[in-house]
Amino acid sequence: MLKLELQRFSGAEVLPLFEGGKGISISNGETCGAWAATGGVGTFSGVNADFYDENNNVIPQVFHGKSRQDRRRELIEYAVAGGIAQAKIARERSNGKGRIHMNVLWEMGACEEIINRILESVSGCIHGVVCGAGMPYNLAEITSKFNVYYYPIVSSARAFSALFRRSFQRFKDFLGGVVYEDPWLAGGHNGLSNAEDSMKPANPYLRLVELRNVLNSFNLQKIPIIVAGGVWWLSEWEDYIDNKMLGLTAFQFGTRSILTTESPVARNWYEKLMSLRKGDVLLTKLSPTGFYSSSANNRMIKRLLELQDRQINIAENSSISIDIHGRKVFLDESKAKLMNAWIRKGFSTPMLTPDNTVVFTTPEQSEKILQDQRSCCCCLSACRFSSWCQHKGSTGRIPDPRSFCIQKNLQAIAHGGAVEENLMFVGHCAYRFSEDPFYDNGFIPTTQQLIDRIITGY
């Protein structure tokens, strides 16, 4: 049994164990409240969360607006209603124990409006807001207005330094902690920079020491670091506990907390997770956010990677050309044989990319891509798949067919959609479900059973 001292988070003494927030609707009020009820810090996703009718049935997010702006307003109302609903469920389920946090994606569409409206509507329900996927400079100001703590997710000391110098230093009283999310191990979107090699993971301990040194330089010695990404057995992280170089630490469980009896994921999640082996979670740059992200390799991911392989550079002039919507496009002559082979296999429809290339796909897949782009509901602040930008209306680049509609995919997989055909965000330790004896014989624990197990170190 590990010795885990209670620590003060968001105004209360709790176990230093955090539920990792997983959107859309994977971490919800039930999972958050159950985690908090054990005396830890539960987290529900405030990214397009579910809400319910009078019979407690999930209200599907169906968009009726004819314009993107109309659908954007619908999305915002869905998001606010969902966040309020899940916060109230979490409070009730927690029995007044632990802490309740809301996780949001800074790059989600209308993020600031959504956070403001949820917090002003559920006073006392939410104790902290966890936020990543971007640089949330305004997060501290927003949460502080409501006496709610904020927890930025960063993947480097440099990122936190920039946030603190520009904004956070004015709101130090409500900085509850800093979540260090390892960009090579965590699931979902992460903070891997263009200067870092996605194929060469860095030592997390050294990066954490660097982050602590930056915190200390700002006189933030008492601010805890929440270690996230790759955390499975605490026995493997025991050297990080009571470590003088790291200071106060806590641990976040994202992937491992997917499988509990309170979790809303369908049975097909269990089967997929149990089938994963080491290396079956891929770190790619397929997301329409433009960020790196980690997800289970499935037919959807394979299809996108193969589409990128069927790609030819546009030439200023050459002996081969194709017609794309009435435009004559010249292609790299050296790829003529490849192009003809793709066409013979049914990949006969060329689509322009914003990088001066052309990709080849099937007519059916091309129409699906175009339909998804036309149906954009502005779920991101800027989307390379649809070219939506909430500040300018457009990113100024043509839509990128090599990405996908993230709103459609995450809503589908969260509500029983095929795990092979939709985006399945998980961390790189997901293969351990099949190796950990705790899950033998199809066992799925309650959240309390999972916490009890975690405290043993395993």
C-alpha cells in the first residue's frame, strides 16, 4: 500500500488522484461524481456534453441551421446545457466528497462564452476548470471571477512560463495546480511542439524537474504538479512521490479510468481496448485542430493515413493534368504510374489540399468528405478540415480532405458508434488493459474498486 498524503486541491483536502477528462461525453457527471465520492478529484468533460429530456434520455445534438453561424449558435446552446447538466449530476453523485472539475478544450468553438455561462449557472457545483489544447491565456481571469480554481494543461516548462508571464501572474490565488501532460504518452490532443520529434520521447522526469524549477522561479513552490500521461501503476511512479526535486505531485488517470461500471462507454469499447497491443495507439497530426493527438489505430485512422500516401504534388506545368471541378491541374510527371494504379483500384476522385497537393480517393468517400465539410457546426475555434475560423469566418486556406469532422466522430463513438469507423482517443498505455491481471475474466471495476486498487500501487 502506497503512502498517499491528502493534499489541498480547489479548497479541500483530498486524495492526490485525478480522473482525466475525456470528451465528448466519455467523462461525464456519473464518472466524475463517482471519482469524487472516493475522496479524489473527479473530472467531467465540458466539451459538448450530453443533456437530457424529462425522461432522462440523451437529447441528440442535431443541427437545423442553414448557415454555419446558425449551427454555431445551436452548438453553443447544446454545450452550455450539457455542461450544466453534467455538473449537477456530478455534485449529486459525489455525496459532497472530493472535488469536481470540468475539463475543456481551449480550441473548442466559443470556449470562453461556454465556460462563463456554465460557471455562472452552477454556482458551487464546479470547484476547478482544467484546460488544455492551446494556450488558455484568459482562463485564469474567467475562473477567478467565480472563485473557481484553474488548472492549465501544459507539456513543457516553456509553455507554463509564457502563460504565467502574460496572464496567470495576475490571478495567482486561484491557480490550483499545473497538469503536466506527457505529449508522447497521453491520449487525445497534446502539446508536442514542432521543435520536438514525435518519434523520440523525452524523459518525463527531466521535463517535470524543469517545470518545477520554473514554478519555483515564480515563487510557486506550493503549487502542485499533476502528472498525466502514461500513469497506470503508481508503483512505477513511486520515486516521484515526496521527491524534493519535484515538490508536491499528484497523478491523473485518463485511459485507465475509461473502464468502470459508471463509465458510459459501450461494450464495443471494452472489446477494442482489450484487443490493443503495444504500439496500437498512434501519435499523428490528423486532427483538424492541427495539434498532434493520440488515438487507437482502427480502420478510420488507417484510411486517413492511406489517403495521405495517395498524394501527388501540383506542378507548374507537366504532361499530365486532371480536371478538378473545372480547374485544370498539372501534376508531378514522375507519379503518373502511381496515379493510374490508384485510379484502377477505384481511387478515381482527386481532391485538392491546402498544401499544393492532390489526394486520390473513391467517389463515395469524396462525397462523404464534402458533405461533412458542408455540415460544419463550428465546433473548433479554427478547423483545417472545414476551413472555419471563429474570428474571421475562414482560415483563409482551402478545406483539407486529409483530416475529418471531429465533432461528428466523437459524438458517434461516445454514443455507441463503431469503434473501427470513428475516432477513439486513448493514451499509449491502453494496451495494458489486456496485460493487467486486474481486468482478467472480463472484470470491470466500480470507480471505488479502481481507486482502492490504484492505492495499492497496482
